[in-house]
Amino acid sequence: MPIDEPVSKATELFIAKRLLDAHWTRALDQPWRVGGCLECRGRNDCPQLDWAIELTAEVAALLIPKH
């Protein structure tokens, strides 16, 4: 895929899952603690983790509509 092609939501979701898994598995004593990637800036400050959680919530809201 050329770099200038738009990324599909499915690809974004796949990347988000890998980010979530990386943060989960690298902090076994305290799951979801930041420190599992190069973007982590502090105990509760990771732009990649925030993006992954936000994207997952967005997709879940589309898949599971409120009645």
C-alpha cells in the first residue's frame, strides 16, 4: 500500500489493538500502565494509548448502538 493512500478503519482498528496489547503485556503487575512504547511521556500520559482507546470506543459505538 503506498504511503499516501488513506488508511481504512479496519487497519486503524488492527493497529489500535496492537497498541492496546503492547501496553497490557508490558505492565503485567499493573495492566494499562503506560511505559510500553516510545510515545509514553509519564505515568498517565501516552498519546498512542489515548488514540487506541478513543478509536476502540468510536468503533464500539458504531457496532453497538444504543436503543
